[in-house]
Amino acid sequence: MELKKLSLALLLVGTTAAAQAATTIRYDCWPNHDKTAVDKIDEFYAANPDIKVEVLSNNWVDHHNKLTTALATGDGAGDLVCIDVEKIGAIVNQGGFTDLTSAFGADKDADKFVDFAFAQGKGTDGNVYALPLNIGPGVMYYRREHMQDLGFKPEEVTKDWDALIDWGVELKKKGVPLVGHAGSIAQTIINTEVEEGNSIYFDADDKPIVTSERFVKAFTYAQKARELGLDGRFGDWSSEWFEGLKQGSFAIQFSGAWLAGFLESWIAPDTAGKWGVEGLPAGFYGSWGGTFLAIPAQSENKEAAYKLAQWLTQDRDIVLYEFDTNAAFPALRATFDAPMFDEEMAFLGGQQARLLWKDIAENIPSVKPSKADNIARAIILEQALPSVVEEGKDVKVALAEAEKLIVRRMRNL
Amino acid sequence: MSRSLSSGAIANVKNPQRKQRRSFNQISAKLAPYGFLTPFIVLFFVFSVFGFVFSLYLSFHQWNPVAGMASMRFVGFENYTFSLGEPDFYKSLYNTIWLGLASGLSQHLVAIPMAYLLVSLGSKFRHFMTSAFFLPFITSTVAVSLIFVNMYSANVGIINKAIVALVNLPVINWFMDWVNAFMPLRWLEDRTLIKPAIAILQFWKFVGFHLVIYISGILTLSKEVEEAAILDGANWRQRFWHVALPHLRPFIFFGVTLTIIGSLQMFEEPFIITNGTGGIGNSGLTISMFLYKVAWEWLDMGWASAMSWLLFLIIAAVTAVQFFVFGKKGLGEH
């Protein structure tokens, strides 16, 4: 009896000690990328019994604002945080995140990921600060009733931008706008035709390049599309845009692989079989969006956080689960041989679209984020481009003014 | 006086214990209010005073928040001079004043006569109409702004559909047919329409609030004065102009002050209507939106803080002018 009591006491002490030894880390993200860490966490615990994970989820805007505040005060950030590729440039180069190259030798994992995505997580010092969780290989979605049914071929209308505009003119005769908003043409050219060594808006020395040929070309095509009446004059995510996607009232949409999942699950589930995908015009490759994982420098559990980051970004089954449930296209090469990549997607009219996305992902050129991307993006896409498209402002004048503003506003960076 | 003091002193000498108890009671009676106020004072200092002081401090520094507190660098008045040289600062200030005048003035110009009308129509009708007009004020700004975005939609929005239906009615069509040439109105994509679109939403949301204030004001007008005016032969219009309106002066003062402060801080409605961008050519960008963008998107907290203090000075100046114009009469003093 006494022996029994003693062994019970020992067991209790042992259990308590084990519980105390467990490291609890917090993972901050936004819906639905927080879902995998909740659904599959038991598998992580099985391999890492000494780590406990709490998930804190906020909407996209609140998540990034909260992260900014936490980095500012040096307290309150999760041990592992999601960060959108759009926000990465402004944060990575300011010292808020742990240098994963120095701390964990993250560089050795470079080959595991598609090149462009791995490069996006690097700072200007060339070290890795964030690991890619998912990417958005860019394609042109098109409605089949405005393409094949009218005798057009996707590969021909995407031969170059002029061919696309010519197709738009033909569609206009039938009363169908080519695209929701002409600005999306400019945005596609700006984001995908980046010259080697440059970032989207800056050269290697962080000087703005928004008056360069790429921007002039982008703005000119957008202006031309508007002048020819080829767009529906409504922006992405507007009520007319949703309606247009449901009804097929415009012909194409440039976007990432994730849009197929969005269309199928909630935007336009009744449009199965009516869609097709094709590579971007003129043979360029680009990415729409992407999510990364980073460890704030203030974290006291960096090792445990890195284990979770590795599990979420490099465990083949977990990454495929995220792809399957969230339509979040993987950056992890090891997933590309999974059978689901060869499947014909009924929603896209039986196309093997995942193979196309995989091919695109492997070919997207590496473009490093720049620290003033957010400033330049706001000025170019929210101000200069609308002034050209909506108000017919001269392209070169608009770009010159934009460049001045960018230089002025990045004075502290 | 001296007598009571000396007798008190004798009593204290006689009974030191009572003296102690009394002084303890006196102290605790003095401290009690502070004790009750402590929760408020603590919260006020943490969430208000600290914020004021810190933003003033920040406005003299260059600081990117994601680089941590250590990266703060003193720059003197640079953020202020930079703000004053920034074209979008003036543009957003102009937009804010435009919106404040368009929606603010119309709110008061409609609410005052309507309040008088509703009071004249009797209590049953008044209660129903007041509740109906007040309802938008208590709805969620974000929700109604999103609904207005849909209503303003060029091709599928109910506003354009209603305009088209109206101008094509049989008789109206004879003289309103020209409107069809301008349809669909692109409320949210046209530089000239975006500000009216925001002002209409503001008007709809806040007119009921002012209506309630003015109805309360008119109800405080004594029956005798109203009846005396009727006996003197004043008609409805004269009673409104010469009796009700002068009586409402302090209420108008209060309402206009709230409108000035609220308008200059306008943020949520234009933010949602323009999807956070400020609209074409920044024509829907208010000053609060601009400083939010500078702080949270461009991560320049010093510049944003300097602009917020400039905004504070502007609000203080405009309110001071209003005090000066209305004078003491505005406060109901004679």
C-alpha cells in the first residue's frame, strides 16, 4: 500500500515536472491560415511533446496593426507570426524579425522552396527573415463562353498585350468587357515584368524606377483599354465585380491560384466548368499575394517557434492539407509530386491547372521586397494609375509626379 | 471664530484619542472622493493623457514603429515643416472642410425646421418620426457604409436605378430626359461625385441626432411665450423665425460645435467608401484617413503625430472662432 502511494506520488511529481518543462508558444495569424495549426496540431505534438501551441487569430488588417504595435513596444507579439508578402518589405529590413540564417542556418533549406518565394523572405542583407507558407502563382482566368465558344484560342490572345487588346475589341463588339477594371492590366505588367536586379518599384540602390519603360508601358495599355471601352469600370472586390464573376459579364481576371478556390467555394460556386486558366500575356510569370512566417526578435522561445515554422512550411502532408482545405498554393517543392497536382479540375473545365501553377511557380523571377514598397504602391496604384485611367492624365506627367512624391515620402527610410 | 477654535483646542487636549479619530475621519473624508475617482483617473491617465503626451513627444521624433523604441531619433520641428510642405495634407484638409460644410450645414438646416414642424404636428407623430430619423445614428458606421457602397454601385446600385426610373416616368421624362445622358453616375469612381457621396451618407446618419437636440430645445420653449405670440397675431413662419429660432441659439451652438469637431475627425465613412485609398485623385481623403495611412501603412509615426497636432490646432482654432462669433449668447447667457 505504502509502495503504491509512493509510486503514485512519484508519478505525479514526474508529470508536473514534464508539464513545467513544456514550452508554450503563441502562433499569430489570420483566418483561414490559422486553421491548419488548429486542425493538425496533434501531429506536431506527437513529434514535439515539449512544445504547446496557442493560436491567436485576428483579421488581416488587425493582425498586421497588432504586429506593428507589438514590434514598436517590444512586447506582445506571438512567437511565430504570419505576415503578408505585401507587408514584408517594410518590416523585414527594420530589425523586427529574427535573422533565421544566423540563428538556425535557414539558408540550407533554400532548395526546398520555389526560388522566388524563398527570395521574398530575405532582407537586403541577404539573410532569411521569413519562410514562405503559401504563394499565389499568377494566371489569367477566362470565361469559356467568351473564348473557345467564340472561336478564340487562349494561347493566341495571350501572345502579347496587343493580341489581348485586339481580342478585347472583338468582345466589345458583342457587348462584353474584356476586364473588370483597366487598371488590372497595368498592375499585372508592373508586378510581373520586373527587370533583373530591380524590385518592383526600386532599383538595387533603392532609387525609385517608376518612370521607367515598364511603368510607361503598363499605364499606356491601361489607358488604351479604357479609351477603347474594354473594361467594366469596376474594381476588384466591388459588388459589380462579384456579380460579374457570377454572371460571366466580363471575360478575364488576372489573379493568383487561390482565386480558383475562392470562386469554387464562395464567390461563384454555380460557375463550375465555365472557367479556364492560361499563363499571363507575353509569357511573363508573376505572383499574386503570399503568406510568410517570421519569428519576432522579441520572442523568448525562438527555437520552439522555428520548429513550428518548419513543420508548417516544410512538412509535406501539412502543406498539402493547407493546399487542399484553403486553396493556398504551396511553395514547398516536395509537394509538387503529389497526385492532386495531376488531377483534372472540374471547376476549370477539366484543366490540369495545378500543373500550370506549378510550372509558373518554378519560373517566377526572384524579386526582393523593398523597404518603401508600401509607400510606392499607394502612390502608383491608388493615385497615379487612377488619374491616368479615370481622368486621362498624361502618363509621363503622372509618373514623374509620382516619383517625386515617393522620394519625398521615403525620406526616413 | 476665535472662541470656537480655542474651545476646540481645549477639547482636544482633554481627549487626545478623540482628536486622533477625528483627524483620521477628516482625512478619510477628504480622500474618499479621490478613492472613488481613482479607477477613472487611472484609466484617463493611461489611455488619454499618456496618448496625448506621447504623441506630442513623437511629433518631434522620427520613428518607424517596427524598428522598436530604440530607433527613435529627435528631429525637432522637421515633421511639422514636412507636413506643411506636403500637398496631400492640404488636399485632405480641403476635403475634410468641404465634407464638414456640405454634410454639417445641411444637417442643421434640415434638422431645425423639421424639429419645429414635428413639434407642431403633435407628440404621437413626433415620437414616431424622431425614432425613425434617429435610427441611422445608432447603427454601425461600418455596416451602413458598406451598404451605401452597394447602393452607390454604378450598374447594380439602387440609387442609379432609382434615378433612371424617376427620370423616365411619363411626365417627368419631358423635362428630365437629359439626365439619361449622364447615367450611370459613377459615384465612387468619379472625382466630382465621391465627396457628395460621402456627404449624403454623413447627412443621413447624423441628421436624426441633431433633430433630437432641436426637438428637446423647442420643447423647453414655454407655452406662454408661444401663446403670447399667437395672440399678437404672429403666423407659423413668424413664430419660427422670431420666437423658436432665437430660443434655440444655445442648442444650435452645441450642435454646431459637435459637428465641427466630428467633421474634422471624419474617418470611418470615407475610409470604407473609398476602400481605404482616398478615392480617385485622393478626392475623398480626409485628414484623419491621411494620418492613419502615414502611421500604419507607411510606418512614419512622427509625421503622423505632427499632423494630428496640426489637426488639433485647427479644431481648436475653428471652435474658438465659433465661440467668438456666437459669443456668450451661444451658451445661453445674456
